[in-house]
Amino acid sequence: MSATLRFDEVSRRFRTKTRNVHALDRVTLEIRPLEFTALVGPSGCGKSTLLNIAAGLDTGYEGTFTLEPADADRAYLFQSHRLLPWRTAQANVSFVLEARGLGRSEARATARRYLALVGLAGCEDQFPAHLSGGMRQRVALARALAVDPALMLMDEPFSALDEITAQRMRGELLDIHEIEPRTVLFVTHNLAEACYLADRVIVMASNPGRIVADVTIEVPRPRDHEDLRLAEYQRELSHSLFHHSSPTGTQTAPTTTDQPATGPSDTTGDTHHATL
Amino acid sequence: MTSTTDATATTGRPGGPSTGPAGATPGTPPGSAPPDDIDTEQVGMPPRTLSERLASAGWTALSAVLLIALWQVVSMRVGSTVLPRPIQSIGAIGDAIEAGYLWSDMRITAVRIAGAFALALSLAITFGVTLGMSKLATKLFGNWVTIAASIPSLLYIVIAYLWVGLNDRAAIIGGALVVLPTITFNIWQGMKSLDPELSEMSRAFGVNRRTTIAKVLLPQTLPFIFAASRLGLALTWKIMIFVELLGRSSGVGYRIQYWYNLFNMERVLAAAIPFILVMLTLEFAVLRPLERHLFRWKREESR
Ligand SMILES: Nc1ncnc2c1ncn2[C@@H]1O[C@H](COP(=O)(O)OP(=O)(O)OP(=O)(O)O)[C@@H](O)[C@H]1O
Ligand SMILES: [Mg+2]
């Protein structure tokens, strides 16, 4: 039960009255089954846009995007929690479960289990408005985990959490991934988090939104936060982030790719430099 | 008399029907969550305690007493022929009950209000939702609502009586037409507060269209439809008195006009006060608690 994502020369422009944004510029990327991929990059570089396309919410792009299998089960943890305000925490989780054909009591039990998993036991009957921001985000996390999808899209899921809770959530996410791996596409601004969690980290740059680095994290699991190799990867990623955030766009060095080329998914920045 | 245009302007948004679902605020910025927010005992809304309820009832009672005291003082100043004393009015209500017409008046008026309100609300929901969903409908008919709201109430009532005849059907249609533009406008505006992000969420989780409409869109419309209904009911009751005065020979409005023609202030008040009390009871004892319960998920309802 897993999914493959293929972005082939995907471009996305947003035209509004005042601006014309090139949110994605010919992005080519393959996400292999069971791969845990982190997506990092400056604000506005098109990370959420990429996720929206992967979720099937945004169809206004050019190029091709394919999901295999086409009807793969998806769950999306949005950048904002997007809970139904009139439903309690538990009812929010069981809403998506029941909509997928689970029985009432079964949905209820599953919802409670996942709420407990994210540390919200005892809050099942609270309405979102009466929860803290971090708690709302964790309800949304429980909702995404509960549907047990083939493809998990996560947009900065832990950014609203304090570090201790975030640490625990990362542990839970990895445990779940360990027991039942799935394809994960995970957006974050936290490089340490990206290196600790992911098999592979994609670095994006903005104006236009594009991929500038693709780094495989070759550190065996379970990983240790203190691992020096993780720190090394982090330094490398931060270098390519800063390097490509120069507003002039005069960078000439080819993008660091940390592994031997693995098929068509291996995107470097070279192709894009020609257009700058 | 008040035209509906005034009504739109002054009573446009009771309780802010277009404020949309609460809790749609984005998550708090990073680091703002307390480190030990797993402890949630004190997080929800605490139920109102008995002493809090008593205190609130006490204030309500005090404000009612003050109102009656003011009435008494004013009537002593201006004389009881101009403004009867509270006690005289109660006596007059007693007389009206004895004469036997009070209950039947109220029943007849209540039926007309219910009919006009139901007609206006169902039409307003149809029109308001259509205008809110369809850009074409907005372009073609959006202005009609404004035009309809600017027509004086009197015209609607007179036209209804002229076309349908001097009967209850005309009274109900006339009353409904007067309040229709205002409620339609409120529901239409409320439709703008529907959150497209929630529909997206539903779609991203593979929820089918029918379930999305029933469980994601419909619940978002309830708060402003409820608010529009409350406003509509209040408007209908006020306009129905006028409708009866113009063309019916029964009901509270007719009775007010009858005693007005005899310049009997006492009996005018005796006709009006019982029905005002009924409408207030409906508002305080039914609609407000119902609204508080239905929309208890809103942040502001917690206090
Ligand atoms: N619906 C839209 N209409 C117009 N412009 C949009 C829309 N969605 C995104 N954009 C623009 O596209 C660009 C990329 O947006 P996106 O949300 O993908 O950024 P992001 O990488 O997720 O940023 P952040 O890290 O701040 O969440 C931005 O410049 C944004 O203004
Ligand atoms: Mg984003």
C-alpha cells in the first residue's frame, strides 16, 4: 500500500490583478513508493503549491503530474488546521473515517486511539475554538494519521508545537512509518527536522519556484538527534538554501546532489539556470 | 412607518451573521503553545453555575422594574389620559380578556405571522443561496434585492390586497413580501462567509460531494440562517400589525386601530402589550437559548 508521485515539467503561475507569480517553474520530481521526502525552501517558493497539486486540489498547472495508483488514498495535513469548527476533536477525526465508509462506532474508536497517540486523550469532546493552536494542529495530525493513507502530505505539521511536543510527535510519526511505511511528502522550515525524519530532502528556491538540491540522507534508522552525520547534512542543506536565496540569481555552481543519479527523479538546478 | 430600507440599514447584522464560523483563525505562531498543554482540564468552557444564572436573572428583573418605574413616573407627569399608569393597563388587559377578544386576536395574528414568516424564510433561503452560489444569478438578480428593499412597505401591502383581495392570504403574502428583501440580503451575505478551505479539506480526504454539502457546507450556513430568521421573525411581527390595520377586521393590529379611532389609549396598550410579551418570551426563552446551544462551538459562546 504505497504511492508513486511523478512531477514532469510542472509549472504553476498565479495571475492576480496586482501580481503575476511564477510559483513553480518546470519542476521535475519523482517520489518513490515508501519514500519519506522532506521539502524545504524559503517562504513563497511553492512548497504548498506542490502539495496542493499532489493532493489533486490544484489542477491549474502546466506539465504532467501522475499519481500511481491513480486512486491512491491520500491524506493531507494542511498548513492551517482546517478543522470543522462545529465538530469536536473526536468528531473531526471520525468525519473523514465515516466518509470513507467506516462504521460509526469503529470510526469513534479509531479517532480516540489516534487522538491519544498525539497526546490529546481527554480532549475528545472539545471544540476546536476551545483548544490551543498547537492542540488544533495535533487534532489535524490525528485526522491525517487515522485514515492510514498510501500517500501522506504534510505541510509544516509541527511548526505550531513547542519543541518537546514536536519531538514526541516526530517520534510517533517515525514509529508509525516504521511499522507501516508509506509515501510521505513533508514540508518544513526546520532543517534539523528534515534531516532527522527524511530519506531524502528536496531544497527549493523562489522566484521562480524550483528545485535546487536533492539530497539523500544516508543515515541508518533509528537515528540519533546528536548524530554528527545529520549535522553535516544540515550544514550542506543550509548552504544550498542560502546560496540560492541570493536575489540576483547569479549562482553558477551546479547543485549538490549527494548520491549517484537515480533515474529521472534526479533534478539539479542546472537546467533552470539557463532561464535566469 | 418604517420602510425595509431602514430595516436593512439598522438591523442588518444582528450578532454578525457573516462573521462566519469561529475558530477559522490560523494556528498560533510557533512557540506560542504552552509547553505542558497536554493538561487540558481547564480548557473547555465551564458550565454556567447556579449563582451565575441567579445573578443574570437578577439583573434582568432589575432592568424590567426600572422600565416599569420609568413608565409610572412619565405617566404621572403627563397624565393618565396621555399615558395610562401601568396598573391601569393591566386592568385594561383584564377587561379585554373578559370581553373575550384578546385570545382570539392573538391567535389570529400569530397564525398570520407564522404564515408570512415561513413563506418569507423559505423564499429568502432559496434566493439567498442561489445568489451566493451563482455568479450569473448575482449579475442578473443582485440588484433586484436592492430594488426590492427600497420599495416602501406600504406599497407591498396595498398591492397584495389589491391583487389577492382583502383576505388572510393577501395579509400573509403582503407581510412576507415586506420582509423578504432584508432576509434574502442577510442570507446572501452570509453565503460569502463559507470557507473554501474546508471544502478543499473535504476533497483532499476523498469525501464525496453529497457528504461534503451535507456535513461541511450546510453546517456553515446555519448560524447566519438562524440569525436571519430571528431578524425576520421580529420584522414580520411588526409589519403584520400594520398589515392588519390596513385591511383586516381581526387580529391585534385591527384591535389597536379600533381603539385608536376611539382615542382610548388604555385599550390600545392593552391590545399591544400581551403580544409584545409573547414575542419577548419567544426571544428570551426559546430563540436565545436555542442559539446558544446550537452554536456552542463558537469561541464567543463560552461566555
Ligand atoms: N491561490 C493563489 N493565488 C495567488 N497566488 C498564490 C496562490 N497560492 C499561492 N500563491 C503564490 O504562489 C507562491 C508560492 O506559494 P506557496 O503557498 O506554495 O508557498 P510556500 O512555499 O508554501 O510558502 P510558505 O513556506 O510561506 O508556506 C507565493 O508567492 C504565493 O503568493
Ligand atoms: Mg506553505
